[in-house]
Amino acid sequence: MPPSLRTRTSNRTTLTLPGPAQATFTFLPDENKVKVTIPPTSTWSMRAHWHDRPELCEDISILPGGYFQIYRSTGVYANYTTSGIHGLSVKLRPGERCGWGFRSASSQVRNADLEVLISQHLSKATEEAWRNIVSATLDAELWPELASTPLPLKVSLRLLRKTPFVGQRMWTRIVRAVLWMQILLICQRHELDIWLGELGICWFWAAWRNEVAPEWAQSIEWNSAEWLTWLVMLVVGALGRGVLGLKDGYDEYYRGTGTNAASAGFGDEKFGNNC
């Protein structure tokens, strides 16, 4: 069997994730924006994340359609949500952790698509990141047969898949785990830090003392998210690149100089600190 190649999607203006977490990504290079359309029945949402540099922070605008909710956090006790419909515009700030998607209130009936416009000052990096993330997701099941996948892994996965009863299930779980690492590598390239958990030590003061945790405990819990993300990315980088044959971006998915844009070191003096 000849090795598979990644699907060339760099010339497509629209990419759609299928399944329960359906979402359509429309790329608007002339406007330097990416439009995300989420059907009412979809479970797709943007996972909690943050950017450290102001020029990489997203500007989010809501088009006519479903009800939008964004979760924002600037500290252990500084958490809040903003909900709205058409006209809501949110400008994120460096270090602020956020996640967004359909309004989660059960009393709100979803009767229209939710359309969200995403833009960054570093516009090419915005398009490239989402093209790579969505395209890699669509190509997830190609990984076991890609030319870049080490031969021993290919052979092992072929044998595993043919194993009676549990082979297909285990194969699917491995492919999903590799996709998760692939997406993290792409996010790391674009300095998009994904929230992967934290040391929840402040619960002790709330549960047992019914009081606010001291500042030192808040600092540990808040900063532990960055430490955990850094540690996971260290492992994912070594395993993904060194063992699984993964990269943090692909020419088949994005064509141009955008691959280098996110790591080119653009400073605030060019874009301004206006996130």
C-alpha cells in the first residue's frame, strides 16, 4: 500500500468539521478574518486558552444568529461570562483566559446558527492556525499511513486494527490521541496556550473554611495552569516530532509565509498594545 498524502486544502475558502461537533470555517483573507458558523445542534466550542502577546489576542464579533457566550478569567476569583447576540464585540487581552461558544443556558432555545468572526492584528497567523487545525482534524485518520509516519508505527497500527473485537476501538483511540497532540503542536506554533488544567488548591479555603484563599495560594493555582501547559507541551513536542512524525504546520493546509508569522517576533511597537 503506497503511503498516503495529506489532503491539499490551501485553496479552499471553506472547511467544515463533521459530526456532533460540526462547525464551518470560512476564510476571508480580504477582511483578515475567519468566520466560524456553528449549527444549533452542534457541541463545538472554543476551548479555554490565552495569548501572552497583545498582537496575537483575538477580536471576536457576533453576526446575526444564535446566542453567544464567552467565559473570561483574569484570576482565580476573577471569572465572569458575557452573553449576547448580534452586535456583541469582544476584544481579548494578554494573559486573559477565555473560551466561547453557544450560550449554555438550558432555557435558551437554539433556533439559528451561531456565526462568529475572529481576527487578530497578525492576520496571516489567524488564517494559518485555523486552516492547519481544521485540516489536520479532517485528515486525522490518514496519519497511520502518511509518508511521514515511521514505518514501525505503520506496521504496528495495521496489525492492531486487524485484531478481533478490540482492534478497531484501540486504533481509533490512538488516532484521536495523536490528533490531540497534533493540534497542541499547531497551537504552540501560534502561541495559543490551551488550558489543560491547574492545581486547584484554593478549594480548601472555600470548602473547609468558607473564606477566600490567601494571595499566595491564588498565585500558585493561577500560575499552575501555565506550568502544566508548558510541561505537557514539552512532552508532546518530544513525542510528536521525535516519535510520531508530526509537524506544527503543513504546506498542504496553508500556502504562503504565514507559517513563520507567529514566531517572527513582531513587537508591540508595530501593532500597538490595544488588545
